[in-house]
Amino acid sequence: MSKNIDFRRKKAGLAALLFLAAGALSSASPQAQAVPPAKAAAPVPAKDQADPKLKLSFIERIRQESSDNITSLNDQAADGSAYVRFRTSLGLRWKPSESFELTARLTNENRYYLNPKSDLRAGRNFEPHEIFFDALNLRWTQALGLPLTVTAGRQDITLGEGFIIWDGGPLDGSRSAYFNAVRTDWALGGKNSLSLFYVILPRADEFLPRIHDRAQSLVEQDEQAVGGYFSGSLRKAPVDVYLLYKRAQATSSTPETSFILAGGRAAALPISSRLSLTAEAAGQSGKLGSTPRRGFGGHFHLDCKTGAAFPLPAGLTLGGLYLSGDDPATDDVYEGWDPVFGRWPKWSESFIYLLGKETGKAAFWSNYASLFAGLQFGLADNVRLALTLHRLSAPQETAASALWSGSGRSRGLLLAVKLQYDISRHLSGHLVWDHFRPGDFYRSGAQEYAWVRFELLFRY
């Protein structure tokens, strides 16, 4: 792929594709495009096929988050915070036929800051934030009469466990996770499928209109990627294989980066009816500015479902992960792992803030390793408790500073507690508490941090 790709031309191309897709929807004949559902007991009358099928959805999420020492590891620093997040989403799905489906979703998130009082945002509490399109896409199933599903527009994409692809805009936190993308899913028979995708992510939303635009940052650099993801089985064991190319354009403060990534994920055949092993690994090769880059990342987890009733654990997990760091002794190559589109709280809800202090990028998982163990309990039919203990380390030392020792690789111990509860069919919630005890990777005298979140989620 040429390095001289004009980002604005790509933006115009995506807008044109969305326009053509909308035109296809308005002109398509439902009778000609309809494909009977695979499990239909009887043919659907033509009159019912022609009637538009509408589905409304509403989601309200309320989160209260509090922390202390999370970015300084210093009791004397004024980095304690507490705020409440209100995220509202209103969605509409229109399915005029069995072949076409149009999805739109508007979202807004406002915050109310409680602490510290010196935070300038506390004086502007409940100042309206922007309302934006969290989703706007057209899906065409059985495209051209083939076992293809084409989705064009703003959409959520999660492949595998989200190690490589999950969040398209990490800088707005969990407000959104969308991609501007064209994706084709090809059913190859049995459990085999191939997904091909192209994504384009500007630093701030440029493709769709916003109400009360606040120029919300989404990524640090304009990004594009193209790739393929195969999901299938090998001797009845699930296997995923993927290949992609990603490019992030240079800014005034950040060099261009581009690389090819290849990797795979496999779930071993159950060792027993209750025991399973899953592993995933990937390698990267490309350039960071003019410097060659390569990186390696992988993780595994061994899971046991005991099915036991409380107070015994219903499940146990042992796992590990490794994300390479840049070796300071090698100036001619950069070895740090790039998390691609996996910049979300996969392994910790809180540690992403300390990583952001280290890398300058939110949730930028790199130079990070862990051995962890977890216990899951079923306290009641609708209440679940998970305990996870991480022993963290850094594959490479970092330069000494006010926060980092420069002479150690033990990041420390991280305990995560998560209590989940289902109140009703439409209402659920959780409580998360993280506690981190720093190791010698950080300066002498670095102090513990605590982080807590309470959530209520209403879906209709």
C-alpha cells in the first residue's frame, strides 16, 4: 500500500460508498432480494415481506468512578478524582426485507465531576456534550445470491477476544467503540468463515454530522487498516488466523507508523468436559518513522468450569500475557508492541490510566506482561463474583524518572474484584474494585492506588 494515500480522498470515497448503499436500499425490491429464513417453518407471505420491520432500542448507562494515586502513585499528589458518567443511546433498526438491514444509533455521554474541586470541569458540570452517530450502517445478507454479508458504514467490530480488534476510538473511553468500515463476511461452509475489512479512523469525527459538536478526540493520529480474519476449526478445535496492514499518519509530534501484523488464536479441544485451553499470538513488522519496528504479543488462559455452588468457586482461570517492549539498548530497531485496535480495558479497568502516563497514549498496552489467576463464584442465580490477581512485569526496563526506577522490571500486584448482578430483564449492574501495589519498576517509595466503579445499565 502506498505511503502517499490521500486521507481526504479516502474520506470522500467512504462517504460516496454510504450514499450509494443508501440508494441501493431505497431502490431494492424486497421480493427480489428476500431469502427465506433458514429455520422458517412455513413461507412468509409476500405482503408481510414487503412491510418494513422497525425495531427501536434505548440504553441508559450510569457509572460512578473514583480513584486515588492512579497516575502518580503518590499520596501527596492531587490526582484523586470522582465523577459520574451518563451515557444515553437511542437506536433504530429498519429491515425492509430479509436481505437488507439499516441500523442507526445516536449517543450522548455527559459527566458530573465531584472531585477534585479544583478541576475546571467541575465548574461546568452537566454542560451538554455532543450527540453523535454511534452507528449508521447498511447490511446486505446473501449479497448477489452468494453466502456473503456486506456491512458498510459506522459499525462495531469485535473479532475473537478483542485482542487485536475491538475499539476504534480509545480516546473517548467507553463512550463509543465504533469503526468507519466496510466489512464482508463470507460463509465458507460448516464453522468456517472469512471476514475482509477496511477501516478508516480520523483523529476526530469528520464523516457524520453532530449536534453541539465538541471536536471529541478519538485517536492520536489518522489511521487506516485493511485485513482479513479467518475463523474455522482444526480437528474440531476452533482456530482463528488473521493478517492486516495498519498505517497511522504522522502529526507534528508523532512520526508515521505502519506495519503488517500476522497472528492466530486456537482453543484446544477440551482436556475434559470442564477444562479448556485458549492461546493467541501475533507478530508485527514495519516502520516507526524511519526506524524499522517489530513486536510480539500473545496471551493464554486455562479455564475450568466446576459448576460448584457457593461458597465453592464455579470457575477457575490461570493465564498469562506478554506484550513486547522497546529495548533501550537497540537504537536501530523499535521492538515495542502496538495494540492495533485493542486499546480497551481487556485485562484491567484501572491500569490503562497508569499505562497512559507511561506511554502518552490511553490504554496503549505495550511493554506489559502478567501471570494471573482468577476465581468465579455464583452467589445467586442473578449475582456473580469474579476475583483476579495479576503479577505484573515489564519485558524491558524504562528510563529513570520521577515515576519509574529505571532499574527494575516488576510492575507489582494488581487485584481486581467484580460483582455483577441482574436486577430484571432490562436492568443490570456491576461493582468493580481494583487495588494495585507497585513493584521495583516504579520509583522507590511508590504508593498503592485504588480505583472503584459502580454501574447501572438499562436496556430496552
